[in-house]
Amino acid sequence: MKYLIKSGIGLILAWCLYPACNPVSCPKTKKELISHFNQFVSSTVRDKEFYSIREWEAKDKEFSGYLQDCYPLLDTTFYLDDKQRFWSDALRYYFKRYDNRVTTELLNNKNPNSVILQTQIRSNWANPDEAFTRIFQEMTGLKFDEALKAARDSIAEEDQ
């Protein structure tokens, strides 16, 4: 009997403390989720040019909360354009967060957010490269093909 009471109290404590571990309070509707996530990403992209490691850790926790905790709760209520809007914002965050390492990090299968992003990009765009290049151009002001050609030309010049 004591064991049941102790384990019951432990479960209640865990249930009460879980929200404290979650860095994001999940919105109740898809419209609120899209709006809150967009505000989070936009402020992250806009507010500072450089963040410290500690600042990125806090931002990453919040980002993970949106992707891993909030989005799955409302996924079935999203239309394709809602999904594309949400995951475009996630890509914008990745471009700010990882800068010139964005493709390396996006393909990093050890990072759960990267795996989620890869899966969502493949399932929500007929041409996943289109989403990536559109966000790349929005974030850098450059066309992806032109930036890739410039990088290759630069490497070729260094080799000579």
C-alpha cells in the first residue's frame, strides 16, 4: 500500500513538473502555433547578428519544443500551405543558426531536429530543393545556384 501511495505521488509530481521542463507553452490551435513559431523565428533572425553559445542553447530548446512537442499535437489539423509555412520558418531558423554549415547540419542524422526537418521537407514539397533554394535566397539575398558557383570558383582559384 505504501508503495502505491509513493509511486502515485511520484507520478503526480512528474506530471506537474513536466510543463516546467518544456521550454514552450504549446498553443491550442494551428493558427496560434504558426503565429507563435513565426514570431519566435522572426525575432531570432532579426534581433541579433550573433548569439553566444548559451543564447543558442536556449533558442535551440525553444525551437525543439515547437518541433518535437507542439507541432505533433496539431499536425493533423494543418493543410499543406500551413505545413509549408511552418517548415519554411524552421528552415529560416536553421539558416540563421548554422549559417554556412546549414546543409551539413540539415543532413546530420544525429540531430533529431534535422531528421524531423528532412522528413517534413520531403513530404510537404513536391520539389524539396525548391523550398531550400527559396529560403536560402530569402535569408542571404543570393540565388543558391549563383552562390554555389561562386563558392566553386573561389575554391578553384585557391587551388591554382
